[in-house]
Amino acid sequence: MTIHTFVPTTYYTTFGSHAPALRIADGDTVVTTTLDARGYDARLEQVTPPGNPQTGPFYVEGAEPGDAIAIVLEHLAPNRDTGWTSTQVAPNVVVPECVPLLPEREIVTWHLEARAPSPNGGGLGRGKAWLVEPMAGLEGLVLPLAPMLGCLGVAPSGGQAISTATSGPYGGNMDYRGYVAGVTAYFPVFVPGALIHLGDGHAVQGDGEIVGTGIETSFDVRFTVHVLKGKDLWWPRGEDADCIWAVGNARPLDQALQIATTELLRWLGADYGMDLKVASTLLGQVIAYDVGNVYDPAYTMVARVAKSVLPTR
Amino acid sequence: MTIHTFVPTTYYTTFGSHAPALRIADGDTVVTTTLDARGYDARLEQVTPPGNPQTGPFYVEGAEPGDAIAIVLEHLAPNRDTGWTSTQVAPNVVVPECVPLLPEREIVTWHLEARAPSPNGGGLGRGKAWLVEPMAGLEGLVLPLAPMLGCLGVAPSGGQAISTATSGPYGGNMDYRGYVAGVTAYFPVFVPGALIHLGDGHAVQGDGEIVGTGIETSFDVRFTVHVLKGKDLWWPRGEDADCIWAVGNARPLDQALQIATTELLRWLGADYGMDLKVASTLLGQVIAYDVGNVYDPAYTMVARVAKSVLPTR
Amino acid sequence: MTIHTFVPTTYYTTFGSHAPALRIADGDTVVTTTLDARGYDARLEQVTPPGNPQTGPFYVEGAEPGDAIAIVLEHLAPNRDTGWTSTQVAPNVVVPECVPLLPEREIVTWHLEARAPSPNGGGLGRGKAWLVEPMAGLEGLVLPLAPMLGCLGVAPSGGQAISTATSGPYGGNMDYRGYVAGVTAYFPVFVPGALIHLGDGHAVQGDGEIVGTGIETSFDVRFTVHVLKGKDLWWPRGEDADCIWAVGNARPLDQALQIATTELLRWLGADYGMDLKVASTLLGQVIAYDVGNVYDPAYTMVARVAKSVLPTR
Amino acid sequence: MTIHTFVPTTYYTTFGSHAPALRIADGDTVVTTTLDARGYDARLEQVTPPGNPQTGPFYVEGAEPGDAIAIVLEHLAPNRDTGWTSTQVAPNVVVPECVPLLPEREIVTWHLEARAPSPNGGGLGRGKAWLVEPMAGLEGLVLPLAPMLGCLGVAPSGGQAISTATSGPYGGNMDYRGYVAGVTAYFPVFVPGALIHLGDGHAVQGDGEIVGTGIETSFDVRFTVHVLKGKDLWWPRGEDADCIWAVGNARPLDQALQIATTELLRWLGADYGMDLKVASTLLGQVIAYDVGNVYDPAYTMVARVAKSVLPTR
């Protein structure tokens, strides 16, 4: 149950079987940092090229293909007082006829006010964000911070190395607003050690990351890992105090939804003893879908169910 | 500002330019009933064939093509104490390999307990639902009622008559959980009088209507209409106390999302004075997507934004 | 076996259960005309509003829901010497980033040279098309005529009336290059009399109708009908001397392909005695797909197999 | 202009920046072999694990990111007298309701008769294929050989290594029937040397590779490479004596079609001097689409145009 304070020096723009940055044991905690999507750190210095550079990979002793890895996100917070967003809704999220009307893609800066101490102690807590130079029409806009990881996952199967611009069964750039502190994220393990990657922190983000950015900034992160031997996941899963959920990453969204629904049904079968008739009857009236990234080559859909309607597992 | 109590005698299974069932004026209120999806009424008698039979159409005096119609949903509640659902997640919402594992499609009955008087007065209020014959694994399941209209809309353009099994710019079978009491639903007007249809009440429903049903039952309904002259809608919109939203109906979901996003951008432009750069910058960090029907030929996606981040319109 | 010479006076822009324009018997032949997509006739006079106005519907005595109708296309030829096309590839067939680069949509006129008598006798035969005012870069372009019907089908089910801008199980605006003279087109029958509609002739067309038009012109048409009692079609089918094929109309194209493949498998099972293993083994190595319309709300995909690899039916 | 006879000893199941197997010069020719999809060679011995193992990569001197590489496929022929196919149409190419009816996936063996000398000299020429143990219903089936490469491409960008089960801008497992001898295949170059991979030979294949296999076998291959300095390709292209074509790899097929159409428009602009209005006017009436793989995570669509309607480039 060691707590590792890890200062990253190398960053990767693929999820892959890179040389481990740190080896940790089942149950260990890591305190580390992530860069923003363009490779800038807490001091606003660019330390690596852009493209969602990832911290890690972290090799978890004992994690083998066929297992799952649990990553308990304990603390996520911006570690600087600015972030940036784009000003252009992506061409792929409007109807084709609207595309010529879209504005040029510019970058604007947000102030991140986070001086209140975090309720968890350490780092910056939940605070507020506002545009440094408010554009006409958004003068009074102040948004509550909701720090989340845009990228989280493990090395993919078969020796693959896949761009941090997309996602798959291994996780990746899912941009799901649900990856906040307090969540446990689960992933299938495809390679020995799982090889956890994380990065692309967003201080705030709307569903879909439809401008291609959240409020992009560098993060302080603390997480703890657990190896779940023989736990048969096909796709990412997660849970918080209220809900369990499963993730599909694919295009079109219909397929991502099919994957997420199927993985949630698998979970209800394996851990809650529900056959497909029982699970269908229940989910039909209670399932909720959340839209993750709809900007990247693969889109993300999350199928979620409240723990309050589930038996104890 | 007449209040019409309307007892339907004819029902339609298409959204179309049928003979008006009732002519009402701008500002009038209608108190009426809807059948369940198989044509059963409050007494559990089948009064018309199945297939989402619609009450109406209601001809609104003064509504012309190029206008919009606002339908204020004031009261929606089951008017009997049972409803029914299917036990099979639809083949199109799971991965193809999972389809052979799905259970047979059966129908199960839910008890609707709604004895508390409605806060709005009249009819049945928010209550609870449970399975009449609980299947193993769902013995203690009790769900809060959240009555909503599965079908709502107007006659489509060009003399079309389109099955109540699908949806389009005119609304239709959208199965969006947001069509609850307290909401104002907006539709483009395609034909003189708009010709409002409504039906397919669900006492409870999960996102997507993934088993092909909510808890299907007959409803008491009260709504008030307003003609919005020259209001240029392309697709359905809605609002409640907290949010405004726009709807896209299409396949794949990607296209429904494009439509919904575009229509919300149009709204922010027309009524909130936001150009596409301002609206992009805002929505990128605050938009929320809700999944409506993913069972029918056309899927439904809703793009939503909180009023708290918008200027007053 | 009557040959009806039918001069249309009313045209419809929906496929629906309109009053029959002509009642014909099983085996009868119809000689008639169609207008171009904007309602212009052989004399270049506009006789009805635009939007793919259809000739018909033709009521076929004895055709009942559950039967199929065969339409033998015996003669299709332009009946005037000009047609027109658009100059803009549709925004939905290029990547979103390309849409702002597209040209304005203009209409250009083609000369149709068809003076050679048709090999079938009567009307205009296969000839050539060229731009009346060649644009720079297309000066020498001469295309062989390949006259086809953009719209063909029957009245849809359930009292629906569906715009001639789209397609479905009943056929409609499929814009498949395969609907040429010599082909037998099959459709499921949804209403008594089948109610055949036809129109939207193209003197030439590329796959997909990606500019939203073929070379649009008015046609002389001759076809013969046969009622196939109890023939269980779910979607349109067709055949010519060399191939049999099945049609799917849906979005995305993936779904249209699923429908077409399934309908072709059904055909191989019903008429060629092939179970799904045999049909899979064969089609895997010989199936061909053709792309129909990718411009309209529903896209069209055709699954085709050569008769040379099939047993006699 | 060296002719290299290359005997592969290492195979990769990703398209990636692997150590070059051979360095060749611009203009050089390679004579080599490929394994079948399960790693079996000409002697029917398994020499590497399954999963479309690739021969190569071949490092082409002088090829740099921003260039294109031309691969002239001069000879492709099975180098053994058997191949194998699956007997199950893939669940993703039929409608969901049909999936439970599909047969078990079995493997059947085909005899490849290719004793006639190739017209190009050397290796096996065009011949015939038939089932070694004909199933009832396919007793007399004899198919002409049409040898093609299922996999062809270069190393992807950004240090990625992507499974040979899918495809992208770099090519990959496209399963396009057009990759036959006589074709010149073009790819963008993403890494120094381009790093050409090839494999997954099919003696015969239907459109779409809908059973997940062509007639899978090992191949003799001869190809010649040319570096096209500064040739700005975004996606694969190809040409033969009659046509030029561009390839899109994505899901859904709609997106693959958008990519292919856009890349073909780019080609007509760059090499044929056609602006988008001219190219639109032409392609609208002459474009043809071919369906490549619809079995893998990414689908393949090809947009093709005959050279006979193009100016000389």
C-alpha cells in the first residue's frame, strides 16, 4: 500500500506497450501530474509536443491479460490558474449545410479560480472558471469547475499503439464527464502490468467535447489501483457512489451505444445475478445514457444505472 | 382562453393531415385522454387497433406554415392503475453477437400506485410503480412515476402521413423522457392549424426506450397552445424551468445529434443574440445531450443547455 | 393482357394510398409518360409542382397485402431532347471540412441525342448526352444514355403517405442505376391493388445521385405487371438477364446493406433452396454491392448475385 | 532498378514502424511471398500466429512524410492449391433480427486450380476454385480466380501500430477486390521509408468480405515501388488501365463514402485541373462506388471514375 509520488519526465501520444514509467503494486497509490493537451505543465511551460501527451505508463504488478484493473480516482484538480478552449463547434457535430457558417477556430483562455482548499485536502479544490477576456455575450459567465480526465486507459491488445486522439476497448480519449474524483474506473487488461496511461485534464467540459476541447489544463492527480484477477471485462466500466456504468467507443454512436448496453448487461449478469430477461426488464425502465466524446474518430457512449435499483453485489 | 374537455372517439396511427378532431383558438386549453400503445383506455378496454394510436388532431386557429406552435404540457398522469412493459432489450441496441442470447419478448404488467392527489389538482399525481408479479431478482423494485408522452407532434409537410412508429421534424414517436408536465414543447407548423397529435403515454421509461416500451398506459392530459407567428423552427424544441433544448430525429444517432446541436445553435442565435462563435464557446463547456428513442426507424437525440448560463431572452 | 395507353393528368409527390389513376389486370401492360423531377413534360411545360411528381398510382386487380407485384420495365426513354443536372456534390457526401469549399448549386442543361430508333421499337433509343454549354474542362464530354427510373414503388403500409424525396420497404426514390429497361422490379404489396407509382426519370446518373440529380428529364415508359400471390417479400427486389438483387433503404448505409443482404439471403432460401450456411458460403465469395441514392434521408444499397452461380429456380 | 527476391522470416500483425525487413530504392522491384490470414505458407505449414500476418515492412529510400508511395502490383497469385473460407455471413451485415438464424461459423476448403501458366509468366496464373467437399446446393460451383491482396499499406502516423484487423488513412485490411495485378496503389507516406506491409491474399472474394474471409491462401507477389515527392495524398488511391479511384476507411459506410468522394475530388483538382464545380458536374453523372470490407472495425468504400471521361493528366 505504498504511496508513490511520481514526477513524469517522458510522455506518450499513443496508448501502447511503452517502457513502464513506474512499477507499482496492487493497492498502491500514485500522486502525480498531467500536462494539458498541448504539452504544457503547471508553470505554463511546454515540456513535450502536443496531442494529449500521457503520463505513465504505470505497470501494475500482478495484472495479466484476462484480469481487470480498477483505478480509483481520488483527486483530480487543475494545478495552474488558467486553461483554454476552442471557439468552434466541430464540423462533424452540426448538419453539413451549417458547416460553412462556422467561425474560425480560435483559442481563448479561462481563469481557473480554485483557492478554496479541496475537501479532500491537498491541491486545488472545486472552484470556478471564467473567460480572461470575455467575449460580448458571455460577460458574466462563471462556470463551476468539474475536473475530469479526458484520457484514461491501458495498453491495447496485440502490440498495438493507438493515438491519444481516439479510443477503444482499452479506454483512451473518451472525454466522458464521468471521469471525476470519487469514481472507480475499470479496464480490461490486455498486456502484463496493464500499463495505465492518463492525461488530457479538463477543468470543465460539456457533453461530447463538441468544440474539441474542455477547459484544457494541467492537473494534480492521485489514484489507487487494484488488480481484479480473472475479472472478465470487454470494455471500460466505472462506478461512483450512486451509479455503475459501462462504456462503448466506436462510430457511429449507435454502435457505441450497442457496446455500452451489452457491457452493462454483462455486468448485471456477472455481478448482480441478473439474466438477460431480468436485466432487460429493469434497464428498459431505468437505464440512462451519457454522451462522451463525439469529436474524435471513435465516439463514446456510456450506459448507466443507479445502484438504488440494483441488489447488493 | 377556453378550456375544452375533449373526449376522443377516433384515433390515428399516422401523423398526418387528418380531419381535425377539435378546433381550438390560440391560448386555449384542452383536457383530454390518450390510449396506451395498444389502444386500451382507462377501463382497460381496447377501443382501437394497436400502434401508438393518437388523440387529435387538434386544429389551432391561426397557425400557418412558417409559424411555430407551443404546447404547454400542464398535466400528464396515468388514468388507470396498471401499465405494461416488454422483457427484451431490442436487438438493435446490443452488439450483433449478443442478439442470439436475448430472451423471448414477453409482456409484464406493472401496478401504478398514484392515489396521492396531483399537486396540480385533478387526476392522478406522481406515485410509484412495481411489477404485479415480480420476477426473481426484481422482487423489491419500486420505481417513482415520471409520466411522459412518447408521441407528440404535428402534421408533417407535403401531405405526408407518417407512421406513429417513427419521428421527424414534425415530432412523432420520440420517446424522450423530457416530455413531462411542466414542459413547453415547440414544433414547426407545416400545415394550416398545425394539427397536434399526442399519445403513447409512459408512466416510467428509461432512456432510449430500449425494450420498445416504457410502462405503457392510458393518460389524462391537459395542455394549452400558443401560436408563435413567424417563429422559424426547423425541428422540435422544448423548455422547462431550468433548461432549453432542441431535438433531432434521424439515424444514425450521429445525425440526430448534428440536427439537435444545429437547432440549438439556431435558437441561441435567434433568441439570445449569440453568434456562432459565442454560442460555440459556451456550448462546448455546458451542453448536455439526452438520448431519446433508439428503438424506432429514426433515433432521437436532444441537445440541452441550462438557462442559468444564458442571458435573459 | 390489355395494353393500356395512359395519359396522366394528376401527379403525386408522396407514395400513398391515393385514388387509383388506372385499374389494370394481372398481366396488363401500360404505356405512359413521366415528368421530370420539377414537373416538366415532354414539351418542356411545367404541368405540376416540383418534387419528383409521380405518374399513377396504378391499381392492379387481385394484388393484396401479402402478395408481391412484379413490374417488368420494357421501355424507358427520354421523350424530349434536354435534361438538367446540378453542379454541386451534396454536402453529405464529402467530409465536413470540405463542405465550405463546395460551389454554389447551379443547374446546367444537357442535350439528349436519341434519334436512333430504339431496338425495342417506339420512342427514343439509347443515345448520347452532352452539356449544351460545356464548362471549361468538360468540353468534349459525351456520355452514353442509360435511362433509368429514380422513383418506383407501391403505396406503403398503414395508411402512410411518404414524400417522394425518400424511400423505404415500398420502394420510392431509390435512384438505383439498375432500374433500366429489361429489368423486372419486385415490391411487397401493402394495400389492395398495390398502387404502383413511377417517375423521376434519369437519362444518365452516377452511383449515389451525389449531386442530387441524374440528368433529369421526362420519359416514355412501358411496363407490364404480374401479381405474385403469397410471395413474401419484405423489401424491393429485382432481376435482369444476368443477376438477381435485393434492395435496402435506410441510414446509415450500413443498415441499408444489412437489409439488402438479409433480403437476398431470404430470396436464396425461398426460391433457390439454399439454407443460410450454403447461401453464406456462396455469397461470401460472389456477392456484389451497388450504391443507390446517398443524397436523400434514406440511403439505398443493393446486394446482387449473378445467376450464373445459382441453381435454376 | 534492382529486383529483390525477398524471403520473409518475420511477420507483423500490426501496421507500424517496425524494423525494416528490407531496404529498397525508388524504382526497385520486390519478388516475395505472403502467408494466409492464419499464418500458413505455400507448404501449408504455420510459420507465425494468425491474424493477417504481414510481409515486410519494406523501407523505400527517399520516401518521407509528405510524399506518396506508388506500389505497382505486377503479379499476385496463390502459391498453393488450396484456400479456405468461412460459412457464416457476419452478424454485422444482416439485420439484427436475422442474427439468431445464422449458422455456426465453420471453415471449408477450396481447391485452387491454377496450372495454366500466368500470362505475365512465372507463378500461377488465373485459374479456377471449387469446394473440395461440395456442400449440397453448391455441387457444381466453380469460380474464376481473381487474386487480390486483402491487406496493403504503410506505417501509420504518430508512432502508431494498428492491428491488421482494421484500416485507416495508411491502408491496412481494406479487402477491396480492386487490389489485383495490374493496379498501381498509392498511399500517403507518414514515416521515413514509408514501410510497406502486405498480406492476406484472397484467391477469390465477394464484395465486403461478408463472411470474414475471401478464399484465404498464401501468395507469390511481385511489385515495384515509386516515390512521388511532395504528392499530397490524405487517403489511399489507386488506378488501373481503365479507372482511377480513392479509398475511405471508416464507420459507418457513410463516412467512408465521404472520405473516398473527397479524396477523389482532391485528385481531380490536383492532377486533372478540375475545380469543384467541374468535378461535381462530372462525377454526379459518372462516379461509381465499390464496397470494400464491411466486416472489420473500419469499413471501406471506394469512389471510382473511368479514365475515358477524364482529360489526360
